[in-house]
Amino acid sequence: MTIVDKFRERFQAQFKENESLAKHLNIRIGGPARYFVEARSTQELVDTVQFARDYAVPYFILGGGSNTLVSDAGYDGLVIKAANRGVKIDGERVVCEAGAISASIARMTADKGLRGFEWAISLPGTIGGAVRGNAGCFGGETKDSVELVRLLRDGALVEVSGEDMHFGYRHSVLKDEGHEDEVILDVTLKLIPGDRAEAMALIDKHLANRKASQPLGSSSCGCMFKNFEFSDEAIIAELRSKFELPEAFIAQKRIPAGWIIDKLGLKGTAVGDAEVSLQHGNFLLNKGHASAADIAELVRKVKARVRDEAGIVLSEEVQHLGF
């Protein structure tokens, strides 16, 4: 029996060969996955990961399709789409399966009068992805609400406290060496009981801000680069010699990547059908027929200009697969 036969026997209609990943990514770019399984429950997610490990098949967990760029050649392994979307609210605690959409959790909890996660209404991905990368915006971060994370680690189910996730800026322990193969199964958020009307009003405010500032109707990975963090006073002096830095950036010791890109006049820069958004400099758009190679070259050009003209080395926030 071939490995394909084993996949079909185990996962039946949920298994596909040579599945186009462009269909599953917000940027609408990417070659095929050699094998593809959509895990619709937490047990299915566990079973699929274990199957891949048993047969030594390399695998990648795909969430909501944001924050990921797949090469034009695709991925010579198994892509497991986390589609376990269950959410259970029990008082101030919210247990979310890894594939639950962050924006849906934000709206659902706000509607129950729970506060602290309203900012996530603007996140396009899953809670699993948000936890792995400590996603954040509008002054909030995922770490602020995470009480417990249940992981699949070396074939065993383990519970890790929010504190032990070692959250940092766009970082968690799952990005550290030795932890990359650990898989988030579900997350327990602890929120704050409050006024429903105020929570829903904040949801509406964040949505309006997002609509005004981000290219929502376009295909992108979301924010391509991490914001630039600094601590050295010499860096502040050097940056002030080149830019009129807002005091808020200095106080936070963080400069938005989109602001830097805008100041250097890079909005509208294009490679093929890939373009730096005219609305927000940290969004690289697929204008319709861009390739992953176009996006990768545009990333290289932007990073080179920012390095050469601002003395800043930007780091990418987006995961690369198949490169």
C-alpha cells in the first residue's frame, strides 16, 4: 500500500493530492501541497499530525490563510488545515479550538459583554496563529488574554500557562528552537466582564479604523514586516537625524514598519503584479496575477531600501513555506 493509499484510507474525502494552496491563502498565491488534509475537529488535528509523524511525512499547520506565503513550486509535504472552530464561553473564560477565527471570537465575546479582546476584530487568522505569533493591534496583544494553551508535544497532550508561553513582540515559545513542531490544539482566554454596549461600540470603532487604514479589499498576507524595535539611545539620535520621529514612537521604542516605508516613498513600488499598498506601506498586494517570486523580490527591494536609506533592518512577520 502506498502512502497515498494510506492517506485515502485514513482520511477519505478530507484528503487531497496536489491541492492548490492559493485557494487557501488570503494573498491568493502559492503552488500545490503534495498532500492536504482539512482537520475539522481537535481530535482530527491530533490524528493527522500523528499520522504524518508515524510515516515521516513533513507537515505544516495552516490556519486562516493570512501571514503565510507559499512558493510557486508549492510544498512537498502535508499541509494540515486547522478547521477546528469550536468556541465555548463559560463565565469570563473562553475555550477556543485552534482553528477558531480570531475576529469571530472577538465579536462573540463582545456580544456577551466580555472585554479585553475587542481589538482582535481586525485579525484575519485563527486563534492558534494569533497565539503562536502573539498577534496584536490597536494597543492589544494576544498574550494579554491567554490563560492556558493546550499543545500536542511529542505525541502527548500538555497544558502550558500563558506565562510559560514566553510571549514577546510577535513571538511565543513555539518559535523557539526545539518547540517548532509543537501544535496548538486549543486556547483558554480569560476576559473581563463588562458592558456589552461599550464592547460592541469598541468593535465598531476598530472596524472603522481598519477600513480607513488597511487595503481590506485586496489580496495580501497582512502586515509583511515586524515593526522596528530599538533600545539604544544612539539609534534614536541616528533616526532623528533622518526622520521627524513622533514622540509616541520614542516612548514605545518601536517604529511601525509601514511608517518607515511610507517616509521613504516606497508606497506603490512594484515587481510584476506585486505592489506595496498605496494605503498602508506594510501591506504587499497581489494585484491579480503576482507570483510568490514577485512578492519575494518586492520584499527584498523594500528591505534593501530601508537598510540603505534608514539604517534599519526589517524582519518579516510572514511565514514562508516551500522556499
